[in-house]
Amino acid sequence: MKITLKKETIVTPLQQIIGAVEKRQTLPVLGNVLLSAHNEILSMTATDTEIELQSRTQATIETEGSITVPARKLLDICRALPDEATIKLELSNNKLKISSGRSKFVLSTLPASDFPLSVDVNDGRDIEIPGHLLSDSVKRTQFSMANQDVRFYLNGLLLEVTNTGLRCVATDGHRLAFSSSPIESTLDEPIRVIIPRKSVLELSRLINADDDVSLRFTQQHLKLHFHEVTLTTKLIDGRFPDYNRVIPVDCDKELILDKDALIHALSRASILSNEKYRGIRMRFENNILSISTNNPDQEEASEELEISYSASPVEIGFNVIYLLEALNRIETENVRLLLKDGNSSCLIMPVDSDEAKYVIMPMRL
């Protein structure tokens, strides 16, 4: 294998796929990137056997071939070269020689045959979605995914696609994030899959809002293609909770709040909240929202906001981080806060649509 290409044409693709490189490296080859040079195209593939990322770039190929090399070392070397550098890669005696000007590097290799074979997803159900819709839906909800929960089906994102809509839902058992967007598709039956957490984070990082995204669903895998990147991921085999039963429908108290004012007040109060539980108390009474918190060091913080509220008083506790993360995903100037009582979940929404919904369970303080 012998190829020549510009720095920017190899650094960007390597940065796109580096997230799939296995950090624990249970197998040495999983710390490597597979380089395949054919027909003036250099494809770069990384995998941890759960997620596979592949990126393609044009290159001048003198000799075709395939090999695997340490992914992070290759990226660090190429990234450290001057911006306009021309880089030459040459495989010789089972070593990859990298040269640019007077800089020369030699990397160890492992055979391409050692690299895990790509999953066959040739047969599946195909749809295409505008990139901005998928990107927005994922970013509105991904923060509510569980992380290493024993309920494995919570460690991911529910993706539902029908012939009229796209829905993303995530929950860790204490909060839930829901996003819905209208789309047009020719699906004869709805699709409902759970995408693993790592794959969701990579998708959110890589997806370009300006590109359409092609999705292919099989029973156990999802393959997404956008621009020059292909992401293939295993799906979580589990039953996601019925989110319609979690989203409250019996809230009889509704407030319209200035989002930025609420975020600032919560952020200030959170400074003195308990560092472990992050609890804050909110009291709604006589057109005033009182926010208070304290910690084991007997330190206290309180804030007051003028609101329009004349219903019976309500006092309720929340994890302030959950509130802030939900509020920061809402783009409208004002937000709707719907409550029933001090022991029931609250619902936070934009004022002008129901495309995004955030449910937060109360906590005892």
C-alpha cells in the first residue's frame, strides 16, 4: 500500500471515527484503524464490536492495499504536522511509514484480516430523514439516557419512526425527555428500536444538520449514512418503558416562566446545594416562585421570581441539574411548567409547541 494525500483529507476522517476505537482494547486490533486503499478512495474504519464507524476520503493511490495501525497514534501524528502538509503512507515490511517533508514516522501494524468483519446489513428497511430533524431530536433527548444502569434498556435512546413522525425518547428512571417531529415516509409498519448510549453520543457528534441521513434497520442492527460517514451499531434487545404512561396528563396548575430568569436563579441556588443529591426546593404561592437550598455545611441559598400564579400553594423538591438540563434544551424565550401537587412529576415544555416534553420526578428534601 502506497498513498499520498493532504493533511486535512486524513485528519478530519480520523477525527470522525476515533470515537469507535476500543479504549479498553480487549483485543489489540480494536485499538487500530483499518486503512483500505482502493480506486482512489481511502476508507478508514474503527470498531469496538458494538459500534463501527467508517469514513472515506479521496487520495492518490500508487499501490492499493489494506492494513491496520494504532488509531490514536496515527491521528496524533497527522494532526501535529503543518496545516498544508502533504502526507505519504507506505506499507513496507509490515510497518507503516509516514512521511511529510523532513518528518518521518514508522508505526507497527496488524493484518487487515485480524480486523472484525463488518456486519452484513444489506437486507433491511430503508428510510431517509432530513439531518436537522434527526440531529435536533437526538440532542433534545440524549442527556436523559441512563449510564451503566442494570436496566440495560435504559442505557440508550428509543427511536420511533412512522410514516408521519419521528420520535426520540430517553429516560434514566428519574426523568424523561421526549421529542417528536413530523416527517413523511413510505413505511408500511412503524419502526421502534433502542440505540445504545455510545452510538447515540457518536451520532450526535457527527451528524450534519445540512445533510440527509439514510437509515437501514435490521432486527439487530442500525446503519446510518450521512455525507462520507457510515455508522453501524448493534441495537439493544429490550422493552423500553411506555413513555405515554410517564408523561403526566392530569396537571391542573400551569405556569409560564421566563426561561433565562429561571435558569439563572436555579444556577445561583445550585452553588450551595448538596453536592451529592443536588436538591432544591421550589414553592409557588401568591405570584411568587421561591427557590431555596442548603447543604450539610449549613450553608443556604434562596431566590425569588415574580410569576403569575394564584392557585393553591405548592411546594416541591427537584434535582436542580435535571431542571437545568431540560431548560437548556428548550429554545423558546418562555417555558410552560405544569404541576399537580408536591408529590407528582412536573412537565416542562416550550410555550408554542408540544414537540419537546420533559418530565422530572420530585425528590424528598
